[in-house]
Amino acid sequence: MKPFAYYILGVLTRLVFFLSSLLPERVVTYCMRKGSIRYLRSSRRYRERIAKNLRVAFGPSYHSEKTEAFIRELGNHLGLSIAEMFFSATRKRHNLLKSMRIQG
């Protein structure tokens, strides 16, 4: 069963790479951001882990509204990173490299 599952995963990954080279960057970035936010919100395990880590870091006074906002921002950043990963493997990598700034 595992070889078949890896085969399907490989096909889906190639499909996403192909679609990310065809679709406009805004569309891909939007879909990746919203998808990662939905995944983080729907995964009880990640929500509990994030809430626990935030309570450890900031104490028990950390509110659930702040946790939701943190999960939303984390999803945005995660989606943007995933979109940039897909762009880096396509012809759009030149535009990606032009938009990067290195500081330090």
C-alpha cells in the first residue's frame, strides 16, 4: 500500500508544480495561504500544540482570541513559504529571486 500512496503523492506534487507554473502568482499564493490556514484550524492536534506552547511561553493569561489570530498568521506565513517553494522550482523563480531582499 505504501508504494502506491507514494506514487499518488508524487503525481499530486507534480500536478501542483505544473499548475503553479501556469496560474498567476496571486492565485497560487492565495490558495496556499487559505489552504494552510484551513489545515491548521481543522487539525485538532496542531491547535492544541500551538495553544499549549503559547501558554508555556506567555503564561495562562494568553487568550484564545490571540491564539486564533496567531494560528491565522502562522497559516499565512506557512502558505506563503509553500507557494515560494513551488515557485522556486518553476520558471517563476526569477521573479521570486528579484523580490527577495537579504539583510544582515
